[in-house]
Amino acid sequence: MAVTASMVKELRERSGAGMMECKKALVETDGDIEAAIEHLRKSGAAKAAKKAGRIAAEGAIVLAADGDAAVMVEVNSETDFVANDDNFTAFADSVAQAVLKAQPADVDALRELALADGETVEQKRAALVAKIGENIDVRRFTRVPAAGATLESYLHGKRIGVVVALDGGSAELARDVAMHIAASNPVCVSESDVPADLLEKEREIHQAQAAESGKPPEIVEKMVTGRLKKFIAEVTLLGQPFVKDPDKTVAKLLGEHGASVKGFVRYEVGEGIEKKEVNFAEEVAAQARSAGQG
């Protein structure tokens, strides 16, 4: 069966694949549009599998909310350019909505969720990888239930997202606190929440530094205690100076409004992902050496 331009156009509109891929799929399936769509899906899955090992440390943080909960999702790509692509953005938004509605237990369960068009998140992701040509990964998500609290979220560009739950206060206060968390990146809410291993590690560092001063043990202990107190203020939300008014701490700000923070979640694109460092000078030198040996 002859493959016409109108058939290629229809397949492109339905599959989102490139013109040459559509033409090839139609030739291989003898002009059967449905079979060609299936062929493209299989081809896309194969391409997605090949790209799965490539580091995806760029991307976007996406937020979604209704009256009952707020959701934050991180979807990664290999480059910033793709993170701004309309197809990538639409996919990330649809994933956030799926999490909000279906409340999956984890990322594996999320991948099996059906989106509005009937395709699963994983099918959509694989098709997007085939279309865009980069590895794309749904890395993580958090769903924060309101449970009587005031929920507010804040997105700084596409790279940093925050959801905060406040008891008391107002939506405006909650948003201010969310903006502060985005800017100041606290580890936890209060001193009692600081992880014991983090505190112990910091204590060891300050003890080693103070011991080098040659001062008596009791003075060294006071130095360590003072430095730890400063460290705790720096890493806890309540101890940090409020970004909009550094003369007061976040604890004081909340106290003025009779509010308290039940909890918060902060995502930053790519945090914790080991990125491949490219030394271009060394790469060029290696290529030159290789060419010389040839």
C-alpha cells in the first residue's frame, strides 16, 4: 500500500513522532495506522531503555493542589533546554495531577497510573524520550494532606519548590514562610528535629577545631557549645533570620501571628544526583593524542 503525505500527517498528529519515523513505521506496517502507532510505541520503549542509563539532573519541580492536599513532583531531563519544552512541561503537569488524584504509594506505583488519555505515566514517559531524544525520569513526589492545616506552596522558577503546612496564621503568612524556606534551605523545623548523626558530625568538627586553640578543656567545651548553638540556628527553620526581615527569626514571626509550622517539604532540581563533570580541555587533549597515535 502506498504511503501518502496525509497518512504521515495523521500519524504524526496522533503519535507525536517525527515525520521520518512516521513514514518508516507506515512503510513497515503496510499503511496500517493502528499497527504503525503500536510499532512507534515499541520503538519508543526501546529507545527509552537505551537512554535510561544517562544522567538526568536537570528538569523541573511541579506543584498541584486541591482543597485536601498539595503535591510536589520532580521530573528530570538531561538538559535545561528540554525542561522548558512544552511537551516536557505538559507531561510533568499531568504527572502532578495524577499524583493528586490517585495518591500512589511510591514512584513505581505512579509509573503504572493511567493519565487522562488512557496511557500510563511510563508509556507517556517512554514516548517522550523517543520524541525528544533525552533521558527523562520521574524521580520523586510528595503529597502533603491538609489535615486541618493551612497549606501553601511556592515555586521559584522551575528549580525549587516548597510546600508548607501551618497551624494558625494565614495563607499570606504560610506563603511568606514557604518563600523563606525556598531561599534559606533549612534542614528541619526546630532543634528537636535536627538529625542526631548530623549534630554529632558537627560536634566532632568543632571539637577538633577548638582543641587546636590550646585552651583549657572547659573553655574548649564552651567554644564547642557556642558553635553548635549557632549551627542549630542556621539549619533550623525557627532559628533562621526571616528573609523579609532579618532582624527577627522565623520563630518570632510565627509567634507574632500565633502560628506554628507542622512541617514542610523542599525540593530542588537535581539535588543529590551526581552529575558528570566534563573537563573539555582534557577531552580535547585525549582526542589529539588519539589522533596522533592513529
